[in-house]
Amino acid sequence: MATLLGRIFGKSEKRAVGVDIGSSAIKIVELYTDSGHVFLETYGSVALGPYADMEVGRATNLNKDKMQDALQKIIEESGCGAKESAVTIPFNASLVSVIRLPKVSESRLDQIIPNEARKYIPADLDEVTLDWSVIDANLDMPVDNEEGTDTRPGEGAKDEKASGVEKIDILLAAIHKESIERYKKILSDVSLNVSLFEIEVFSALRSVSPIEGSAPVAIIDIGAASSKIYIMEGGLMRSSHTVNRGSQDITTSISKVMDISIEEAEMVKRAIGAGGSYVHLQEAIHNVLERLFAETLRFIEAYENKGSRMVDRVIITGGGSSMKGLEKVAKDHLKKNISIAKPFDRVKSFPFMKEKLIQVGPEFAPALGVALRAVGVEE
Ligand SMILES: Nc1ncnc2c1ncn2[C@@H]1O[C@H](COP(=O)(O)OP(=O)(O)OP(=O)(O)O)[C@@H](O)[C@H]1O
Ligand SMILES: [Mg+2]
């Protein structure tokens, strides 16, 4: 907490709400700063399923109006009073690459990067918003994207010393303008001004417990329809992968095996989870988790095989990680140090809320992370 306070100390006081529009739920977290501390004002989530005539916990694809209704509802219910907001952009609506360029001034980089970006971003540059930052970390290992493309900065990296030209690594992110415009409209219609957009992985990273040291860490975000795995090393995202399996598959599996409705299955999943003794229920849950963790392990091992360092630590976030008993199942399958994210640990709240915030915390990782940035906490 000391560094966190240090970072915002002296800055003027701020208030903002972080908004994370997921496929199954919208999550909001309102924070404010006071005398150098970051406080939780309120938080809330609204399931989107019912807005699409589906059950709670299901992934949806809502139109703008329905999305707005849902957002309005959660703003009212939670008593959110912020006027400034910060919004996460889904990972699949963005492109992230690492590029290596000659070391020049920042203003010169502003000119060079759009040109260079053409080589790395497979989209019309007029249709995307580019954001970039200089990476300090040493990048001698592969950075690859979902398709497994090796975006190791430039083949010329090996010849750098010989040529004598000093180079720097740039993390380049592109977001479709269309997504940004769509979110801006939704937010402005509920009277929120958007002060920043951020790709969800970077928001979530800010709010999971600080990642110390340079050893690789895997972060798994278990959402409704899919799960995302990110590998961080030396403070940088090196690799990512989407698994087409999420927590709603557990619900569907329970519903089939136990011959109960989706709604009942969702309730059973949340109430009992992976630790219960009813054999059929456990089978239904474990079947899905087994596949999810097998694919996770394959991805982690492929990463480890490309470099020399082992991924020892895995942090799990997303609503799916709130399921009882999940930590143990993950440990059994992955054989790594597993922890479930506790994003609210990063902010001050009333002591009586602590236990609840640990319980519901994982699904709020992106909303909380982007809100932290909006009130001035960058890391
Ligand atoms: N306590 C709980 N126990 C078990 N599952 C839970 C619990 N709370 C939420 N979930 C499940 O988590 C899923 C939603 O997680 P989350 O809100 O992180 O997804 P999302 O952000 O909407 O999805 P995505 O990020 O893929 O767009 C739902 O399928 C829901 O059933
Ligand atoms: Mg999500």
C-alpha cells in the first residue's frame, strides 16, 4: 500500500468509475482518492443474460440500447455518483504487438510508429486507434499473440550490437475505433464522460496482487463463454491465448448431467461448486475444468519450451474463479502455485466488507484496475 499511496500522494483528489462490459455481465467499481489514499466508494455487477431472454451467467451479444439499460440499472442500484469513467476494451477487440525501433526521441517516435505499425497491425490504420509505450524490459524472448505468431522484435535484433544502432522495444496496442465509439455512446447516454480506454488485460494486471520479480506468471481470466490466458514476464505480456471454454459450460454440463434447468444449474454451481460430495455434480464440473486446465497447461508448457524459464505462479481471475473449490482443482491439474485474485486488496474499504470483497473480487479485476488508473494509480 505504501507505494500505492506514494504514487498518488500530492495529486489532486479524484473520483472515477471503472466500467467492464463483459459478455455475461457489466461490472462497475467507483473509487475516489482522499489525502493520498484510494477508497472504494461502491461497486456492482449486472447479469446481461436476462436482457437477452437468457439465464444469469450466460454470454450475450446485446445491442446498444439493452446494454445501456443494464448499465443504467447498475449505476442506480450501486448508487454510483462519479461523472468520469474509464472503460475496458475486450481483448478480442484489440491487437497487441511488440516492435523494436532505433532509440530516438519520444516526439520522433510519434512520427515513426504509425508507419511501422502498418507492418504489424493487420487492419486499416484509419480504423484503429494506436497506443504505445516504451518497454524497459529486456526482450530476448518470444512474444506471441493468440495465433501463436512470433512477434519477437525484429529479426535484426541479433545484428544490433554489430551495427552499433541502439534499439528500444515498444509495446504497441491497436483498438478498433468502432469499438471505442460504440462504448463512448453507451457511456455518454448514461451521463458518463469517458476519460480513458484500456485493453482489459492491462486493467486486470493492475488490480491483481503486484507481480514481484521477473519470473513468468500466468494469469487466467475465467469468463462466461471463454477463458483467457496471459503470460507475463519481466513486467510485460509475452503471450496470450483464448480457450473456448468458460464458466457457462460448467452450468450447461451440470444441467445435462443432473437433468435440471440452466437456472437451477447456475444456482447449484454457485452454491456448491467444485468441493461438494455429490458424485454426478462433481463429474459435471470436473469434466469442463479438466479440459480447460489441460489446454492451459499445454499453452504454458509451449511457452516454457520456447524459453528457458518455468511458469511457477498462476493467478486466476474472472467470475468463474469465484467458484468454491476451484483453487484446489487448478492446483491438482496445473501443479503450480495458484492464487485467486483479490483485486479489492488494492483499495481501502470498510472492515466489515472485507470478506465479501474477497468472495466477489475476482470478477471485478478489470473494472477495478481501469478505475485505479483513472484516479491516478498507474501500476
Ligand atoms: N460464485 C460463483 N461461482 C461460480 N461461478 C460464478 C460465480 N460468480 C460468477 N460465476 C460465473 O462467472 C461467469 C462470469 O464471469 P465474468 O463476469 O468474469 O465473465 P465476463 O466478463 O462476462 O466474460 P468475458 O470476460 O468472457 O466477456 C458466469 O458464467 C458466472 O456463472
Ligand atoms: Mg470479463
